[in-house]
Amino acid sequence: MTGQVRTVDGRVAGRRGQATRQKLLDCLSEMLSSSPYRDVKVIDVARKAGTSPATFYQYFPDVEGAVLEIAEEMAKEGASLTGLVSGRSWVGKAAWASSEELVEGFLDFWRRHDAILRVVDLGAAEGDKRFYKIRMKILNSVTNSLTDAVKELQAKGRVDKDVSPAAMAGSLVAMLAAVASHQKGFTTWGVKQAELRPNLALLVHLGITGRKPTK
């Protein structure tokens, strides 16, 4: 966390206050990984952090406000996902490596932030624009870079001109997000993680290059 940290009433929090605030966020994150979002109460978060509800309300208006703080920090990290696409080669054997690394990085990010991403998805699905913007900030970091990759391949005559770069990129990212949020569910279909990732990479490669991979 960088910059000044302020309380709800606008006061600048000191070092001890910042530590308390961060502890509340850490405890809330931990609780979200094991409890439904709607069941998490301020008193429970405060108790887990070893403080009081009054202290919680010094830093956050409610549980939702604290969740949004966690989500915003996650979105900043999510912006770095563009590095999984930007500047990578999508020609020949390098294209297969790029596809594998994109899938690996995307699924790993989702797994590490699974609890808060579930809340973000729920809020976005319910029409909360704040959660929707956070979700799109994460997905756009990859979608925009993939769009540019398709455009570049089209300019070189490697991808059919009839392909819509934005539509292709958006479809692939939506697929990755859906699969990433359902990783545990694949085991009920008899799909192992070791099988899931290379098959996802194959779909990404076909979508971006229009060709079977050269391994």
C-alpha cells in the first residue's frame, strides 16, 4: 500500500493505524476464502483482527467498502497481466510458448485471488458498477494486448482480414475467465489440471494465429 492512508473522517492514519487497517483487510481476505461474502460481519472481522467494530468503522464504512479496497489492490496487480501478451511473439514455435504462458499466468492469478474475484464477479453480475469496473480493469489488460496481437498478425498477412481482433480477443479472455473461475469444478468432469492448461493454450493459439501450433 502506498501513499497516505486516511480514516473515514479524513484524518491521516499513523503507522500504527495503517498496520491496524491492513490487519483488518488481511483478516477479511482470509474470511472470504472460507465464508460466503454475505455472511461476513463487521464484528467477526474485528474480532479476528483482535480489535473492535468501532476501530473497523474508523477505516471502512462497512464490509463492502473494505472488500472494494481489497479488490482495487488486486486490480492493480491484475493490470500486470498485460505483460503475458504485450511484446510476445505469436509466430512459429514462439506462439505456442506465448499461449502456454498466458494460460499459466491467467489461471495462477485467478487461483491466488479466487476468494475476492468471486465477490467481484457476484457484485458485477448484480449490476454494481464499482465491481464491474474492477472486473473490466483486470480483463481489459489482457483483451487490449491480444487485440493488438491479432491486428499485428493481420497486417503481416498471417491472419484473415475477416477476423475481428477485438471480438476474437474478447471471446478468448471471456473463456479464460470462465474457466479460471471454475478450475475446481473441472475435476468433477474427470479433467485434470495437467490436461486443462495445454488444451486451453491450444484454443488460445488457434484463436490468435488461426493455425495449429508448432511445438
